[in-house]
Amino acid sequence: MRDVALSDYLGFCFAEAVKGRELADGYSRQVAERRRGDPDFADFSTPRFRIANLELTIPVLVSDVEVRQVVRFAMEREAFERAVLAEAGRARAVLEREALGLGPDISRPDGARPGAQTRQAMAEFYDELAANAHPLTPESIVRERWPTVFRAVLMESRAVPDLVRSANAARELTASTPVVADLVHEHTVVEHARLGHLRVSPLTHVVATEGSPSSVFTIKAELVEEGFFLREIRTDGGATTTIVDFE
């Protein structure tokens, strides 16, 4: 489908109207010059085509609309770190109890301060989410950064050495990744949205055959004539020269 920006279409229609007026004015000038040299028409005014208002009613088919959104990851750093570390702590508690042969524990993970490696991994995770140029699709960042945080937390376990290499660690990492991804999506917000462009099809046969009440709308635009006429020039000596005397 051949389509154009609505602004280009309206601008072209008005430009064509102005060109029509320019052609009419040019012809009026030619008439004025002929009459000026003809004694029989010397006292006649020159007729001039004038449109006080030009109204255009144009049906068009909307072919494409782009909406631009400003989206960002809006979760505060401290809140994000608490939530992510809580999920990592939960997984670590499960793995520790399984490694020690203990049953499931419904108590909350301990709130021990994370080590330097975990803090660095968390900072890098958050910074990359905050700087993400495509915040609606953070999955690649989660897949890359969450395992680093997860393993850093497991390596800090004092209960079981080499917990990160346990057979069940991969299971917990796989299970917890969607949880972290959901957390990120939950705190990704649309700050505002605006229309990027509106493209329409001005082809009459397309509007008639492919249009529907929801895709066709009518443009009603009005061109109002404004300006001034320069009829005479008066010199410093008081002499007056008539340029064109329009009706």
C-alpha cells in the first residue's frame, strides 16, 4: 500500500491551493498590464480571483500509527537488592538443607550482610537494568546477571562447602530466573507515550475498498486567506503611482 505521512499530505493539499492562487494572480497581473496600455480599458479595475475560505473534506485510510513510549526500570536500588538477595537466600537455604539431608525449612533466610563479590554483582545487575535501552525486554540482562548474583550468594555459604557445584544448584537457578524476571517486569513502567507518526493512504479506490469505520476518517481543513494589497506607491515628492487596481 502506498501511504504518506498525514502532515505531508495536508501540506501538499494546501501547497497546491496556494499554487492555484499564484497562477490566478499571475494571470490577473497580465490582464492589468494589457489594460494599462489600452486606452479603452485604462479606467477599468483588474478582476482578481479571491477565495476567502477554502474548505477541504478528504476521506483517508489510516495505514500505520507509531506510538512512542518512554519506559524505564523504576525500582529503587535498595528495594531491588533486598528482593533479589531474598530470592537468592531462599534458594541457598533450600540447597543447604538438601546437602545436609534435612527436611524442608519454612523459616525465612537469614539476613546476613552480603559479601563484596555479591554486592558488586548486585550493583552491576541494577546498573545494567537502569541503563537498558530496551527496558520492555530485560530478559537477556536477567539471564546474564542473575546467575552471577546467584553463584556469589552460594559461594558465601558457611554451612556446605562448594554449594555452588551441587547437583541441585542448576535446578534452583532455573526455577528462580523467572521469579527475578517477573520482579523486573513488575517495576518497569511507562512514564508517558506520544504519537510518533500517522501515515494514511489517500488513494480513493483503496479508501473505498479496504476501508472500515474504524480505519477511515475524514479530514475537514479550512484555508483562510489573509494578506494585504499593494495598490499604490507614493514617492517623497508626493507623486502617486498605481501598481494594480484590483476589484
